[in-house]
Amino acid sequence: MIENTQNDIESKHKIKHHKNGKFKNIEIDYKSNLKKFIFDVWALFTDKTKNKTPPKGTIPVVKLTLEDITNMPNNSVVRLVHSTLLFKLDKQYILTDPVFSETIASLLFIAPKRFHKLPIDIEDLPFIDMVIISHNHYDHLDEPSIKKLKNKVGHFYTTLGIKQKLLALGVDSKKVSELDWWQSCINNSITLRATPSQHYSVRGLFDRNKTLWSSWIITSSKTNIFFSGDTGYFNTFKKIGEKYGAFDMTFLEAGAYNERWKEIHMMPEETVQAHIDLKGKILFPIHNSSFKLSLHSWDEPLTKVVNEAEKNNIQIAHPKMGEIISILSYKNTNKWWIQKN
């Protein structure tokens, strides 16, 4: 059973964060243009940062089979790639921002390659009850992955404007729900709620901010989870925490940051502060260790966010790719990115 718990929006022009055909952030107006985008891409392409990519085989991956996924305990999660998480909640599977391709982005000559092997291929996954897509960037909405997944997914949940893209990829219209910020849907025992994030959207030269971006709350009979998607730090984290916290586990981006674009990607200390604002119990940093998307070394995000969490006495989980962990009980996972001589 899929049920909208709030009335559909009558027209986009009535939305406060939608003006002149484009969506906008509610706190910080992130300004960018083609010139800045090209400059940032060039900086990434010519970056001389040491240790910017891990030596081959550095990142440990736990290989998974269909049987492993079938036997996942309830209230558990496994990170497969970047921001791609697979949850098992109330015997249902929920997949976030599925990116299984080896490279991302539309310009293949600068497309970042995945640092590590996949824990499991799409073909080996069981039926997925729900897929959440937070926004339309290539490292979150991966066309080849959607095409492979579309026939083994019960329902896709995404933000305003993205449905048409999914339909163009062959997804059945009846299997897609678009949500605005603060809207929610119920699918059996699971409630999904789209909440604000501080980011932007773009896939081509002329579609900037024509679709919405969001964070997500996933609530089952036993768990309450926050998934950030991509976002800079902003005061709405406190509002979300006050209204919907506490969260058993927060999945917050910690990677691809830089002072030049900190409005749309959190710095490590901001990731920890967001967790505190959300009244989170266990912090699970995501958006790292799979692709080179910024100018920092590949392992800097985890080192910095873990150090910051430890200074604030915050429980933090950083399992290997493919390592299944409980959402409700803390597991002291290894600092696998620290290389021993």
C-alpha cells in the first residue's frame, strides 16, 4: 500500500522555494555559473593533491551474494558505493541513490572512476521494495543503474521534477512518486519524508535548478533514520531534529567538500554539528571513498570526521563497503582507511 499523507501541491509557482521556473535554497543562495563550473572542473582535472586516489586494492570490500542480502537482519544497513545504501527494515529493502557504474558524469574524459570493486552487482540483488533518489546529480542519479534496476523495484521516491527523467529511462509512471520538502508517503509500514537540504540540481547546460534536491527521513516500526543526500550545513538541521528526531542513525555526507563550495557540501566539523542538531545517536559518514570529486586526499574525509566525532564523544560507524551493520546497536568498526606500514 502506497499512500500520500499530505495533499499534492497544486502548482509549483506557489512553493516558496520555487521561483521563475527554478528551485532555490531557503537559507543560503549558492551562486554559480558556467565560468565557475568550468574553473572548478579544471581545478579537479589538474589537481596535484598527494594521495588523491588510493592505490589499487587499498579499499577493502566485503563481497556479498544474494543469500547474504536475503539473510540481512531486520534493522540493518550496508553501504555499497558512495551514497548508495541498502537498508532492510520491516523485512523490506530500501536502496538510496543507486550508483553502480564504474564511472560517473556525462563527460567521459573527466568522469571519475570508482576506487573499488562493487560488493554486489545489480543482477544479484533481490527485489528492492523502494528506491530513494535525493537529487539529479550524476553521482546520485545514475542512468545505467536505473535502467538495470527498474524492473526489480517496487516504487521510486524522488523530488519534484525528476519523475520525467525516470520515465525517460523506462520506469513505469505508476512506480514513481515525487515529493516536495516536508511531504511524506507511507509504503506498508515504512514512512518516507522529503526534508530540505542546502544544495542545487543540474545535469546539462540549461536545466540548472529545474528539479528539487532533498534530504530524507526513513521511519519503520523500529527505526528512525536520516539520509542527507548532498547538502551544505544550514539551520534547518535543528528544525528537522526538533520536529522528527531523535534519529537512531544519521547518514550524513562527509566528502567532496571544499571551502570554495562549502555552501553546498559540508566540511567535516559541520557534518558532526549536523548530527548533533538532528539529535542523532550513531553517525554514519557517506559520500566518500568511492570517487574523486574534490581537491582533498581520498582518505581525508573519514580521518577528519572521525577525529571530530571522537572529540565530541559521538558514536560513529564507518564500516567497510559491503559490511552489514545494525542500525540500532553501536558497532566499533575498524579504521580501515589507515594504512599500516
